[in-house]
Amino acid sequence: MPLHPEYFSTRFETLTNRAGLRQIRLHDTRHTAASLMLASGENVKVVAELLGHASPTITQTTYQHVMPGMSEAAGEALSTSLLG
């Protein structure tokens, strides 16, 4: 028999309470995972596919704030290819 999606949210809340963790929504873990992947340099297309986004643009728009240093990295890559 299929489980109602709310079951997972309720179960997650129960488990985090038992563990003494700060209260967050189950959906917040999805944002955390995406943010960590992007911040560690994972390709945005890969992250978009994992999240089920129709396009990487959605992922970039939603998580742009967690991609620090993108301009610096792009500048360094250009310098390397020009000087390299």
C-alpha cells in the first residue's frame, strides 16, 4: 500500500526530535544537499538532474547564492588558458 508523502515529513520530524536536532523541514535537507554539492564545485547540470529540475537554469537561479567565487574561478581559468 502506498505511503502518503506526509508520513515521511512526520517521521523525519519525530527522528530529528529524538536525536535532539534543531527542527527543520524534510524539504530543507534537499536544499542543503544541493547547496553542499554546488559549493563543493559539482557541475550544476549534474545537481539539476539529481534534483529533477527541468533545466540547470532553475538550479542556478535557486542556488546562485551558494556558488561563491564563481567569478574568480572563471577569471583564473581564462588567465590560465591565455597564459598557458
